[in-house]
Amino acid sequence: MKTVGVIGGSGIYEIEQITDLEYLKVDTPCGRPSDELVSGSLGGARVYFLPRHGRGHKLMPSEINYRANIYALKKVGVDWVISVSAVGSMKENLAPGEVVIPDQFYDHTKQRVSTFFGDGIVAHVSMADPVCAVLSEVLYEASLRAGATAHKGGTYLCIEGPQFSSRAESFIYRKWGVDVIGMTNMPEAKLAREAEMGYATLALCTDYDCWHEGHHDVSVEQVVETLMKNAALSKRIIEEAIPLIPERIDDRCVWANALKDAIITSKDAIPAESIDRVGLLVGKYLK
């Protein structure tokens, strides 16, 4: 049975379509995940749902333990990760309420631990194409089936937050050519690649940030109002997407062996405690 992880963003704290629910507390060497994992069945797959900010939205973007979240999903056997995220639009043609499936990320965060490695073991994975092309196509097709106005491709700019952008920042980001702006997909995507999991984002536009003269500046009130509408849409998309995910991982899934040639540290130089810490990720390469 295929195993899918769904990380819920702002406004997505549960998925009612999941059946046979079981709540799991998962321990990791990186600390505690944002919340318990919800395990269940959906669309012929085993699904593990994790609310990124915790139930009740208790964690700021910079407070999220991204390493623990990804490690916990890896530990329960997840191969595919759907990241649901609220974003601001940086392009006129990406209107609030519409869906974007980004294929690139720009990490503009400043305070977050972005790797499982270090402390005696060094690895450099490729992030040239950070999104799983197979899962991206699935999310796009599922979005259309769910009746969404969807856009495939684009760059997601991840800022530290929790403040929204200044107007000057927003104008500069527009000049960079990014498509959407958010606060949570980095280092999430980097860690998913290190954990050899297929990762793709379902980005739901809530606003035009503060660059658009014809719209009010972004506010929590505006975001929450659109979030409530987007939440139902995102759940329909996920319900459509799960059955479309392939049963088997094939050659298109370059992430499946991301660590094969990425570990640069000599095997005999890696401390035992480092192997214990990241053995779940690298064990097959150190035998």
C-alpha cells in the first residue's frame, strides 16, 4: 500500500475524509513534531496527516520543528509528502482563491536548521529540482478535477516571518520574479529531499501581499477569510490526488536515491552517535 504524508498549513488542522483514524505520538532524535500524527485510510492509501502549526495553530513559522516533522513522517514509512500551504500572490494572474503548484523555492529564511546532517557526518544533496515532478503533476490534475483554477509551476519565496512583508520588500520580491510568498516551505522541502521523500506543494493564494495598489494590504482578517474557503477546496484536492499517486516509485522519482552519492564523510570517520541519529536516513548507504 502506498504511504502518503499530508502536512496541513494554516487553516488545515484535520482532514475529515480520512477513515480508521489512529493518533500517533512519534519520537524523533530531533525533538517533538508539531503534533500527533493522524493515521488512517484515504483513496486506497495509508495516509499520515500532520498539522504543521499544531492543532489550534500554536506555532509560529520559525517555531516549527521542521526536522522532527519530516523525520516523524519518514519513521512511519511515508514516501510521498503533500505540503498544503497558504501563500500570498506576487503575480497579477494568480488571484486569491486560486491554486499554485510551485516547482522551485527560494529560501530567504534566517534562523532555521535546514539539514539533518552535521556533527560528524556531511552530506550534500541536490536541490536543483526540489519538487517531485510526479507528485506535482498529480496535484495539478487533482486541482482541476476538484474545480480549482490551478497554475502549474512557479517559484515559492519563503521568508522568515512572522511579520508580513514591508511594501519595499514586496516590490523587491516582485522584481526577483517569484510567483508566491510564504513562510513555511523551507527548510521543509530541503529536509524531505534529505529524507528521500517525494515532496510537492499545494499552495493556496490568500492575498496579493502588499504590492497590489488595487487591493487592501495583506492582513490576518483577510487571510483567515480566504483560508476558510481554501480549506474546503484543499481537502477536495487531496481526496482527488491520493488515488492518482503511483503505487510504485519509478525512475522519474530522482529523490528516492538522493543520498546515494551525497555523503562525503568517510564511513570509518563517522561517529557512532551520528550514525544513531541519522541511521534511519543513511543506514542503507553505510552497510
